[in-house]
Amino acid sequence: MTGHAAPGQPAKLNLALRPRRNRRTPWSRRLVQETALTVNDLIWPIFILDGQNRREPVGSMPGVDRLSIDEAVRAAEQGARLGIPAIALFPYTDPALRDDTGSQAFNPENLVCKALRAIKSAVPDIGLVTDVALDPYTSHGHDGLMRGDEIINDETVAALVAQSLNQARAGCDVVAPSDMMDGRIGAIRTALDAANFEHVQIMAYAAKYASAFYGPFREAVGSGGLLRGDKRTYQMDPHNSDEALREVALDLEQGADMVMVKPGMPYLDIVRRVKDEFGAPTFAYQVSGEYAMIMAAARNGWIDGDKAMIESLVCFKRAGCDGVLTYFAPMVAEKLTRGL
């Protein structure tokens, strides 16, 4: 705090006010720390593919591999040892199995269903989150069904209900609709309850933006080169903030147990508004583009990758997230368990 001083003289300071005192020592910084990141905050997204003993690197995501189901089981076992509460499964579907209706999404023997059964059998105490959207299965790369060039909403919702029930029967704990169709949360909740899956939770991608940060993910699930047009008629406009609150309100009213903002760091203002407005369990997805940027900068020696990784996740917590989907999950968990 400065006082008035004669011209040419230094301003007088109130030296009783020294915020730096609390920052002077490590123990003091720990005492006054406002935000804590723990292993309990992590959900680990895993890409799966067909075959046995396969690990296939995702070129645009250094350190991330597509895993065959047996390798995914081993990853789940690793996650459980590290204390990670949940993993989220995303399939790489053979292009020969893709079609306009995404029919593999409803196949009880698809990759996701087989992985759910294998992981649940081997690691029963880890949570299993499944993506509900058609883009990993469609030949056109969209999250919904198409009529001409239009994504048709209500027919897509019926397909998403069928996909959700298929995943519930295979043993998922949480369905996570990421499609952004109108009315899908209510329809899925009603169908799950009617089929005696009332215990299956819904984590709604309630505010999912039409973002440039998804490119590496689309490579990982094999949909990027297939996409016809773009997704702006159903994913949100990055210019909008109030709209996100309307979307979240609708999903909560329809039965969502948890809500998600996607992408993550570029949308922390949305996370903060959602948490302040609703107080509901709020998550964010540190998406593939965010991960890729940090990893690329770290590999070029431009930033300290470990510190940037931790700092980025602390930012999510500070903004109001109860948890984060992040490809850094196993690396962060290792560091947190060692007290770093």
C-alpha cells in the first residue's frame, strides 16, 4: 500500500502488510494453499483396438497408445494400483466395420463391450466410463445419424439410447453422452431406469464446443479423415458462454448426475460459471490438443513438461472442477503418490 510522497521522493509503504511472508517457506506455502490436486481427481481416457498384445502409438499424442483389450486390462490394473478412480474407454473401429448408421455401436460384441467385460472381471473396483456417441462407428465421422447433409436429432437420440443400453448390459458404471443432441439425457435416463439400470450414472458432456483442439483424438479413434463437413450444427459455438448454462440446466433437469465442459483449459471460464451456478459435480476434459501442445513443447525443451502438466491440472481444480479426464492421468498419479 502506497502513501502520498513529495515529488521526487519514494512512496511510503505500509510494511505491516507483507503477503510475501506466507510465501517465504515451503511449509508455510503448504499451509495456505487453497487448491489441492489428488489422484482422486483423475479419469484416464484409454483408446482400444482389436487384436492381442497390441500397443499402437498415436502419432499426434506422444506417449499415448491404442491398446488391445488385454493391454487395456493391464492399464486398468496399473490405474487401480495408482489409485485412479476411473478410466474412460474410446474405441478405434476397423473402417470395414463402419457404416452410415454406426451399427457397431449396438453390437454386444463390439470392442467397448468386450473391454468392459474383461476389465470389470479383472479390476472390479475401478470405475468404467463409456462414450455415448456414434462418431467412432460411422462412415461419415459424425456423432449422429445423417439425412443428406443434415444431422437428424430425434432418430439419433433413439440410437444413443440403444448404445447406452448395450454398454450398460456389458457392465459400464457411467455412460457419458458426448454427442450434444437435444433431449438425449432424459431419453437415456428413462431407458436405463426402465431396464433396471437405475444405478448407472450419466456424465453429460453438457457444454461441448466445436473446437479446433480435437484433432489428435479424431486421429486416435480413426474418424478424422472420414468427417464430412463439420460439427457446428450440434456442438457449441466457442463464442458463447450463456448458452452453456442453458445446456447444463437442461441436462441436470433431465437426470444427469455429473456434467462436463469440453475442451478444458481454453474454457475454464465456463467451468467456473457452471460450478457457481449449479453446484453440481462438474468435470472437464483436458482434450487431445491440449495434451499434444504440452507434450510437443516439452519435447522441444521449451517448457518443463512435468511442471506444466501439474500446473495445468491444478488450474482445472482452481476453476471448480471436481475431476478431470486427462491423458496425463498415470503420469500425474505416479508423481502424486511420490509426493511431488
